[in-house]
Amino acid sequence: MIFTGAGVLLVLYQVRQARRDSEVQLVTGMTTMMLEVDRALIEYPEMRQYIGGGQKVPKDKEERERAIAVCTALANALDHVVFHMRFMNEESQRAWRIYIAETYATSPILRGLLEEHVEWWPGLQRQVRGLNR
């Protein structure tokens, strides 16, 4: 009986540790992906006008490709966030929903990418479809 109780406690401990490890991986993955976007915005601050700045696709080919690349990286990061929202507390979920809604509303390039590639970023697509209702 003592061994059974110890075994159950060990399993519960392992489950708890696995959940903690999963939460750490979630935060690490989100942070890494958002840092890539931040890094691009630091290196090319003129890109900020395309993410949350309301500017449309630039005419200059190089700037257009860079803006699309940064918005693609942002879509990848936000899709990762949406996929993992179920593991977040309500306050974090709410904050991310607001961030996604505001970014979507003020980023024509991001909206265009999502409209052009409806099969890409399924979590993010569901999230923004909810905004369009």
C-alpha cells in the first residue's frame, strides 16, 4: 500500500513537472518568435509603419518585400500564440486578443497576407475571422 501511494505521488509529480516544462516551452517559443519580429523592427524601424501604423504596401520593391517578410514573421508568431492561448490565464488571453485585434486592424499588409493565404496560419485566421463578425 505504501508503494502504491508513493507510485501515485511520483506520477502526479511527473505530470506536474511535464506541465511546467510545457509552459516554459510555450513562453520560450512565443518569446523567440516575437523577438525575431522585434529584431526586424529594430534593424528596419521604417517597417513599424506597416505593422500597426496603417500604411499600405509600399511601391518600392525592396521595401515591399521586407514589409511582407516582417508581416509574415509576425503572422507566424501570432499563429503560435493563438494555438497556445488555451494554456494561458484569462488575463494573458485577453491581452493577446487585444494585441492581435489592434495589430490586424492597423496593418493592411498583414490583412492582405491573411486574405491571400487563407489556409496558412489556421489559429490566427480563426481569431481574426471572429473580429470580422
